[in-house]
Amino acid sequence: MLGRIRFLFKYETVFRVEQPCKVRTIPFGVLLICLVLSLGFDPKLALASENPQVQAPSCVLMEATTGKIVWAKNPDQRMAPASLTKVLTALIALERGDLNDKIKVGPNPPRVEGTRVYLVEGEEATLENLLYAMLLNSGNDAALAIAEHFGGSQQGFARLMNEKAAALGARNSHFVSPNGLSDPNHYTTSRDLAVIARAALQNPDFRKIVATKTRPWNGQDWQTTLINQNKLLWKYPGADGVKTGYTTEARNTLIASATRNGQSFIAVVLDEPRGSVAEQDAIALLDYGFSHFQCLRLAKKNQLVSVLQVEKNKKIDLVAARDLTIVVSTGTKSNPVGELHLNSVHGPFPSGTQVGEMIFKEKGKVVGKVPVVNRQAWPAPPPGLAGWWLRLSLAFAVLWVLVTVAKNRQRARGRSVSSRSRTARIR
């Protein structure tokens, strides 16, 4: 049963809060029963004085560290994504393959419509090169070659895509192709695309590829320099991804990401009339994010929270089990409270056991929780006089049983030998 700290042992609180994004001094204090942290922020995302001016009928701005949507417009409206689909294709390929994997091109990729890198049947290319071709040049043939390699067919890979999207929480999406060519059954939302892009950006190989501006391409029938179609890499400070898209049905689509001072935002805009308008909308969203929001780390994995005195000369460190970061509005001030709640703990138990949690509140509302675990094992207490007597009694009891069993077996063997002797004399 979870409750506030019960006085089963002595303890001292040593918890403090870090802020990894924008530097700001955060005071902290200690209470005897609960840990109170003066963080100097408002956990509610306050309404900004002005909203970003965007034309996109559907768009999302996500803080990348936490996955928090800080601004949105029709985020769950189903729409065609065009080549933004390739972000999911790349994520699946990177999870299932190795960059040095050799992929042999079948008969279908050379016949695909739209933008290509002119693969030919029988050509071999590494997964790494195909990913660059797909994500920089938006090669539809490269996407299909990857899909057939990992899924057996386009349909097989589409099943993997839908399974992965559902696992990520992108539940308003359905994919039928790895490249995003128009199909009435191929759709997603700006929210789902932000979720997918955030997952992909956690892969260092993906981050490196989508942040690359140019790369040589030496295909069997085509040699050129691939140029990243995401122009924000050249024009927006801190831009580091992700992907552009276009079809007649979807019009211009864009996922843009940028990082400044350790903080990242992801902007998704769909159904834009022109590519330049998509870029302007993405810039407006990113500017809005960097100027109105910041993330605060309330806890860091393995950060010391408290110390328990479990025996006269034995202490156990309690630490945060994971990172905990929240998004807050800039310029607001409040005094949330962090409370250390412990279970009714009694040893012994191994290290890494959850013994409670830190609960952060503001005006009575919970803004974050993090499990608390013990760093060292809680050892079993040494046996007292009664314990030693019990152990000796058990040892004697076991010894008596063993001796009795041995004697019974010896007697049984003796009776067996005597029986055989009598039988022999009778014959």
C-alpha cells in the first residue's frame, strides 16, 4: 500500500532538480515528511500571447524530448502523407537490418512511379546507400527495394508498417506502400507523423542521414550527387531533419526538426499549397516552440533521492529509476511540490526494487511521477540467539533423517541377502 513516508527507519532527503535545456537557477528545500522542491515554473502550458500563423489545414508542434504536443491544428484529421511515409520505412529498416546489408533489387523497384534513383533489376546496394537515396532524394524505387527485402513484398512490408505504427501509438494511420504514392487506403495524421518522427530521431543513424545535405550516389546506371530536398537545413538555424513530400493528392507535406541549446522541436505540416509555404509554416511553428516553451528535468536516472538508515551501520541509497522531464511555458513562475512516497518497506530485498515514487504536484495536480528504487540490496539481518538455535535444530533434524534413512536401507539390503541365501539352500 502506497503512502507517505512511514517512520520505520531513519532517512535523509538529498533530492534536487536539474534543468537540461535552458539554464535557470532552481532552489530546492527539504521537509521531514515530504520533499519540497521550489522549481520556479508553471507546469501548465500557459496560453501564449500570440499563436503561430500557419496556413496548413493540419499541423503539430511537438517537444521532442518529452513527446508533448505544445501546439496543434486539426492534429487527428486523416490525410495523405506523400513521402513522409518514408520516415516509417527507414525506422523499420534500421531496426531490422544493418547499414552494411546488401540488398538485391528485384523487378518491381525500377518500374515504380515518381522520383527515383534509377535502380536496375539485379543491382546490389547497401542498406545505407538506399536509405540516403530514399531520405535525401526521396527515391521511390529505393523505398520499394528496402520494403521487398525486409517484408518479402510491398504488402508484407505494409503489415510491418502498420504493426510498428500501432506499437508507437500512431493509431489513426494506415499504410499500404513504403513510399507514400497516392492510395485511398494510405493515410495518417499530423499527430501520428510527429510520433513516428520522434521515434525515428532517437536512432542515431537516422538522425545522421536526415541531417545530411549532400551525398555522392554511384548507382549502376546513374551517378550523381544526392541533394537533400529539405531546404530548411540550409536556411533555418539548428535544423537537423526530417523529410519533405509531395503528391497531387497530398500536395506539399513536411516534417521539420530543429535543435537549439539542447532542446528539440518537431513540426509537421500537411496539405500545403506550395513547398515554400510548408517551409514558412514549419519555421513559424519552430520559432513559436523555441520562444514559448522549455523543458525541465525533474529527475535524472540514478539520481540520489534519499538515504535510508536500515541498520546501525548500514545505509541504502534510494535513486530515481528513470529520467523525468516536463515541458513548461517560459517566463511563468509557480512553486510545485515534490513528495517522496515510500511503500511499507521491510527487508530483505535485492537492489533495483521499487520502494516508492517521487510525485510532483502543482496546486494539487500531479505533473509528474518517477519510481524510486534502492541502489544497494537490503541484506537479511544476522540471526540472533533464537535464530542460531533454530538453525542448529534444523541441522540436527536433517542429520537424524539422513542417518535413519541410511540405516533403513542397510537393513533392507541385509534382509534381501538373507532371503536369497534361503532360496539357494532350498534348491
